[in-house]
Amino acid sequence: MDVVDALIEHHGVLRKLADQAEGDATAFEEFRRHLVVHHTMEEKYFYDFLQQIASARKDSLEAVNEHHIIELILKDAEDFPPEHERFAIKVEGLGEYTAHHLDEEEADIFPMARQLFAASDLSALGGLFLEAKDTLLNVGLPQAPSGIDTTGSGAAKSLARGLGIGSLKKMTRR
């Protein structure tokens, strides 16, 4: 699959997640993860190359700037607890701006890229985008064991004394 087709396919996932995220904190988290991975990989495996072509540079820079605006809106939404009355409004605005951005890419940028790049280059970039996206979306942190002593007693307290700090809790609050 070439990079344009891969990006368009993932745009569909982003649109679906954006619609689901307004009233659902779990869907918002999934939308956030997909959005961050999408933008990061899109910049690395698409826009970094498109920006090198003089006739496409301005449009590429504008699209990457829109990624930054979306990330600012995303950070703003992340600061609200899901039960806050403004959370759904923040997520709705994020979804609307994201949809506008995706529409512009599909109508203007992607057709331009198809004219400027060889099909073999688009295909190579598509493979890299898909591999990176799938890898990053499937990365998960291991769960900490539930039996960890968080009271500051035992070995943790000894470790804290050995490090010259009053308590482990003080160290982890920073």
C-alpha cells in the first residue's frame, strides 16, 4: 500500500474515533493515541520528504503547522476530567479541526504528492508508515505488580535513607 492510501485509510480510523470520543474517555484516549502516532509518522514518512520539493514546501509546512495546532487543542482537552461539562466541547472542537485538516490533506496535499513522487517511492514510504504506525500503536507498558509496598516501609524506606532522602513518596512527587 502506498503512503497516500495508508494515510487515507488511517484518516478513516481517526474520524471514527473522533466521533466516539466526545462522551467517552476511553475512546478519547484511543483517539489521542492514534492522532499522536499518525502525526508523528506522517511527518517522518511523508512531510519530511514532501517539504524538500520546492513547489510543495509551503503546503507541507502549513500542514505540519496544523499538526501543532491540533496538538495544542489536544493538550487543552487532556487537562479536563471526562466528567467536566466542557470536556465534550473540547473534544468536539478537536474533532472538527482534525476533520478540517484531514479533508485538506485529502483534497490538496495527497493529489499533489501523487504527481511529485514516483509510485515506487510512495509505496516504500507507505510500507514504512504502516510498519511504524502498527508498532507504535501496539506498544504497551508492562503492568506493575499489585503487591508493591507504597507505604515507605521496608526496603523502600531503607533505599530512601541510603539515598539521603526523607521518604520515597517525596522523591516520587517531583
